Amino acid sequence: MITVGSAEISSTPIHRDSDRLTYVSEDEDKPLIIGPMTDRSGDELAERYGYTDLERLSTSLPSDSEILDVGAGLSNLGHMIASRRPDIQWTNLDIRYSPGRIHPITETTLENLKFTAPDNVRYVAGNVLELPREIAAKRYAHIFSYYMIHHVSNNGREFGVQAIRNMLQLGEPGGKLSVGPVNFSLYSTHTVIIPETPEAVEALAAQVTGRLIE
Ligand SMILES: C[S@@+](CC[C@H](N)C(=O)[O-])C[C@H]1O[C@@H](n2cnc3c(N)ncnc32)[C@H](O)[C@@H]1O
């Protein structure tokens, strides 16, 4: 159980990868510290994103849409939604899906998750700051990201802004980005509508980053 305000809500135990890894980006003078990998349940995350339950999150997604979870870790949110919605395509992206950036025990858990994934869920290894081509080639109707952004911004505010900018640019105009936590005592998230113009994306990236990080 965890406590939110005065209310206790149930949650599954969170597995934490014990090691912190240093990822060195392409210009090797800027190593990036990556936080631990966790496995929050779909039920818990639906609530964190402001839905009463998984069913509500599931029915909120547009028909035949592409959905992205950035820093998805070992969460089963994608499995739970995609099994209810065979018309959508769900992508889990995480920097630690790459060999060498994952603890051997965690790797077994990840392999099990991949093995049991519905056909409309894919796992892609990659950094939100240097998006893989297969991620950048698509536009997404709803992008989710929970408990990743502050790990990125711990490396410096500019990393946080770049991550939010990249996620906004991946969204379909009129689509949604849900990211958080905004408030570490409430674990709430912030949802914004993806703007149409690059100027509006830039302004929103700064605004969202300010809400999340400062
Ligand atoms: C605390 S876990 C959250 C996992 C899942 N969203 C949950 O709530 O259980 C943070 C995840 O973000 C990933 N991550 C950290 N930095 C990243 C980056 N630059 N690009 C992509 N993923 C990143 C980590 O590998 C880790 O799996």
C-alpha cells in the first residue's frame, strides 16, 4: 500500500534494479546517468495518468492509433491496454532495453514480458534524447511517460527540455502527451494537447519542463 494524501491506495510491489548505469551518449564527453528500472502495474499507472481505471484509459484512445510509452521499463501497462484494444499499436521505448544496460535478473523479466506481449505491443531500445529512426518515423496519438523525465533532467535541465521537446514532436497534432510525476507527494501527471506549429511545440516544451522540473 502507498499513501496519497490521506487516502491509501493499493499497488503492486515495485521491483527496483539495484544498479545505476552510466550511459555515454555519442559525444562521449556527456555521460548520462540513467535511473533504476521499475515495473509499476497498468492499474497503478492508469490512476497516475488521471483515469479511474484501466478501462477508462483504454476507451480514451482513438481507433487504429499508435501509442508510445517512453521509459516504459518493466511496466505491463502496454500489455493491459493493447490486449483490450487490438486495433491500436502500442510501443514501449526504453534506453535500458539494450543489452549491456540491463541487469541480468531484469533481463529475464524483460524477456518474459516480450514473450507474453500481445501481438500489437513492440519493444524498442532507445534514448529519448537520440530517438531511434523506427520511433521517429511515426506519429503517436497519445504518448505516456511515467517516472522517467526527472531521471533525464537530473543530468541537467537542458536534457529535460530536450526530452519533452522530442516527445511533443513525436505526437500527432491534436494528440496528447501525459508525463509526470508533477508532484512527488501526489504522484500526479500532466497532460497536454500536442500543438500544430513548431513554435507552439517549443513554447510548450519550456512550459511543461518548468512545471515538472522546477
Ligand atoms: C523509474 S523507471 C519507470 C518505468 C515505468 N514507466 C514505471 O513507471 O514503472 C524509469 C525508466 O526510464 C528509463 N530511462 C531513463 N532515461 C531514459 C532515456 N534517456 N531514454 C529512454 N528511457 C530512459 C529507465 O531505463 C527506466 O526504465
